[in-house]
Amino acid sequence: MNTTNGIVSQPSPYSVTETIDRLATILQAKGITIFARIDQQVEAEKVGLNLRPTQLLLFGSPKAGTPLMVAEPTIALDLPLKVLAWEAADGKVWLSYNDAHYSQQRFSLSDELVKHIDVMAPLIHQAFL
């Protein structure tokens, strides 16, 4: 796992599609809303361009996100939460997301508020079991 510019990236042992499928299953089991799933490779193909497998999942909970937006309205730029599964040129699949502590600094969030968005590591751990 590595973190660059507030983005955490970790390798996935699964394909892009299976990585997102597994994470979506965990989110649904926890009652977390999936707002959108965007297959960016398919969208690129629609306009005649090539892109390695790349999928973006947008998810969250208004119950968790609303207090953050009340405290700092501009955090809505980063909400709902997003996770990106993508295939690198070497065929390795990665899962990337915004580091909650980077967001904490960026939006001057309290420790109490950042707990609402510091959920990625445990969700990914469950999805990769």
C-alpha cells in the first residue's frame, strides 16, 4: 500500500470488476448506499478511445456525510466517498481512494467528524478476505 498526494493505493488480488463487485457486496450488506458505479473503460470505448479496465464506485451514507457537510460545506466536493479500481500497464490491479486524514487536513475536520469517512481500510479488508 502507498499514499501519494492524499490518495491511498493498494494492490488487489482480483480483476477490476471482481474487486468492485466484492466491495459493493460488503457495502450493500452494511446498508451503505451505492450511488453510482461507472465503468470508465466502457465509456471510453463509446467515444472510440482505449482505456485499461477502470471502474469508479461512489457510495456513502447521508447519516454519516451530512454532519461533515454541515461543519464544512465544501467537503461535498469529496462526498460521496469514492473508490477506484484500475489496471496498470503491467496488468496489476490497484484500488485507490482518498485518505481520510488527508481530507481531515484539507477541510479542517475534527477527529470526531473524520471518523465518519475513515472507513475504507476495514471495508477493503473485508472485501479481500
